[in-house]
Amino acid sequence: MPVQLLLSNLVFRKAEYYSQLFKLKDNFSLRYLASSPITFAWIALRIRYWESIKDPVCYGAKDNKSVLLAVAAYTITLCLIARPDGYRLFLPFLPLILCVFENYRQKGVSI
């Protein structure tokens, strides 16, 4: 909070910010998501490695419902106020996902 105040009031005093308040309609059009090449690469990788991806995801959904709920709530909120085409927006969940993955590996299931 102090850093935000410092940046907005001292460093970038004359900056103007614009953002639509409600971007859900914009996100349902899929215009921005479909124009990103990373989206198509991500879909292709999910199809190619479906069996390797499916088991850890099912394990995480069954044993770590709070992580699944947090990711779902964050994604829904993100779709309401922003465009989810910036995959860096999901980086805060990387430690949680890696923790679930490590627990999955320790159960003795090979990927």
C-alpha cells in the first residue's frame, strides 16, 4: 500500500489509468484469447500430454479441494475484471500447484 501511494502520488503523478470495470462480455468473445499463439500451444500440449496431466490434476482436485477452490475463484474474478490472456497472472498459484504435484509424486505414482 505505501509503495502504491508513492508510485501514484509522487513518481507517476500525471498518469491516467483506464480499464473497463466489467470485462466478462469481452472475455466471452474470446477475441484476445484466440489471438494469442501461446493459447494454441497450450491447447496442443494439453492434448498431446493428456494422460500425464490428467492424473495429477485429478489427485489435486480430490485431495486439495481448497487449492482447487482458490484457483477457480481467482480465475472467475480475473475474468470479471481483466483479460486472462496474460499467463503471468496465474504465477501466484505456482507454489501451490508445485506443492500438490510434489505430494502426488510422494504417493508413489509415476508420471
